[in-house]
Amino acid sequence: MMCMKPIEIFKALSNESRLQILQWLKEPEHHFTPHEGVDLRETGVCVGQITKKLNMTQSTASQYLSILQRAGLIKTTRIGKFTYFKRDEQAIQEIAEFMKRDL
């Protein structure tokens, strides 16, 4: 089981754009096209695609992704010069269980 920090998780979720990223990553094939033959479900979505869809600077998008990653909500995979992001479904399930059990 992950070492969950509820305050960090709720802070990460308190931004509309970060929530939107998690929603897009839930069903990446509906929101993104595969990047150079990479499987969206297995590997994730390239940071450039997320940046473009958010319509913001790469530095802001990267900051948002970093906050989500530190909260344990997403995982990264590096392939060559590209970084791919996907949801950590186990962590999200643990958060849902925490909320049902403790809140």
C-alpha cells in the first residue's frame, strides 16, 4: 500500500486543470492520438500532447504534472527524449477507499 498523504492529494486535486488532466488520462484513447506508435494505455501520454490540449505553456503544464506525480496520482515513463504520463489506478483506488472509510 502506498504512503498516502491526503493533504497533498487534495491540494493536487484542487485545480481545475489538474483534475482535467486526470480525467483525460482515465480514457487517453478518447482524448489523445498515440505518439509515435506508443500505446496510450500501457505507456501513457506525451507531455507535449497534454500541454497542447491544456493550451498553456510547457512549464505550467510540467508543473501541474509534477504536482500530480508528487501526490502519487500519476506515473511517468521515459522513452528517449519523451516523458509519458498515465494515471496510477491503484493509488486512485486507495484514495477512494480512504474517502469511503475515513471521511
